[in-house]
Amino acid sequence: MPGISDKAVMELAQLESRTILAFDKDYGELIFKYGMPSPTTVIFFRHKGLQPDFAGAFLLKLLQDTSISLINNFTVIEEENIRQRRYQ
């Protein structure tokens, strides 16, 4: 659905229990500033890496790391850090 709003993406993700992968911080603002109902997981890639496959490779590594819980967390991927803020 090209062109739908971030709000509509969040509503759809929540309805269908989907994860949002993002390269912009608007989803964090919708969740924490405006209190929108949140999807199960949001992963925001602040750092995009130098290679085109960075996000996919990093996501695979993140999913394999059992010490990190993604559920009900806004996860921010930075150059040398992963931070999380819990919601719901």
C-alpha cells in the first residue's frame, strides 16, 4: 500500500500483529508523544550501515540474540549501540 500514512501503518501492524521496520523516527513520536496504540514490535534503524544489505544482516543477528526482547519495545539500532524503550 504505497503512500499510506504512518498512522495507518501502525493501525494495520497492530491489527495483524506485525512488526514495523523503519528508517525514520516518526513511529516513536506516534507511540510516545501521541500515545497511539502500538504494534507488537517497532525496530528503528537510525544507523543504516555502509552496505545495502546492512539492515537485513543486522536484523537477522538481532533476531538470533536471545538476550534481547523485541516484544512491546521500540528498538533503536545505532552505529555502536542498541537501545530500547518499552511501551504498553
